[in-house]
Amino acid sequence: MKMVVETSRPIAQIAKELGVHEATLGNWVNAYRREHSDDEPALTVSERARLRELEREARELRMENEFLKKAAAYFAKDHR
């Protein structure tokens, strides 16, 4: 669980590495976070705003990346 929480790596990736089902690891992580929720200091207003901005930016980058993958596949197929 700490691998997910401390490194912010995707649960699916770590579950595959550990050889456990993704849902099982997800349940463990959720339980760990509930048990340790008081351990972490609350985010400040500016930290929450920055987090929202970074999450928005990450969504946009993922969409752009998917578009570029599709465009590359299209042009690679077109020129064969």
C-alpha cells in the first residue's frame, strides 16, 4: 500500500508487479488511507488550488497524448 501512497504510481501497475488483483490492492490502499488519514496534514487553500490545476493539466496532457497516438497510427498505416 505504501508503494501506491508514497510514490503515487498507478494501482494497476503496482498490482501487476506484485501479482495481486488490482481491486484487491485498491481495497488495501483505501483501508490504509482511512486508517492513516490523520497522519497527513490538511492541504492549504493554495495547495488545493495547485492540485486542481495540476490535475486539469494532467487530463489535458493525457487527451493530447491519446490524440497523438491515434494520429501517428493513422499516418503510419496510410503510408504502408
